[in-house]
Amino acid sequence: MNLRAQINYWLSLNQMTYNKLADKMNEVSSKKYTGGSINAKLVRGTLTFKEFELIAKIFNYKLELKEIN
């Protein structure tokens, strides 16, 4: 899965910008995020699983890991 593409898809569906996403992340997190910092983490590939989980939660998704047979 390409995280950047997935987040851009969610942003598009919700007519939201990276800055608005950062504002929502700041509301529920003790860390300080900006639209630029989120985008930079996606470009560099340094977004943590916890941060992706938080973003998914903001868009009303739950991450679930499944064993591959």
C-alpha cells in the first residue's frame, strides 16, 4: 500500500487539505503537526505506524493486520 496515495485519497473524499488534517491531528495528539510536516514525512517515508493509525482514525477507519496464508 502506498501511504501517501491512501492519505491523498481520504483527503480528496473529505475535501480536506493537509493543513486541516494537521489541525485535527493536533486536537487529538500531544504532538504538533503542520500540513508541511505531514507531507514531508510522506515524501521521505518516515510517517510512523502510530501516526498513520491516527490519520485513519480521523477518517473513521480502523487498521487491521491479517495473516497471509
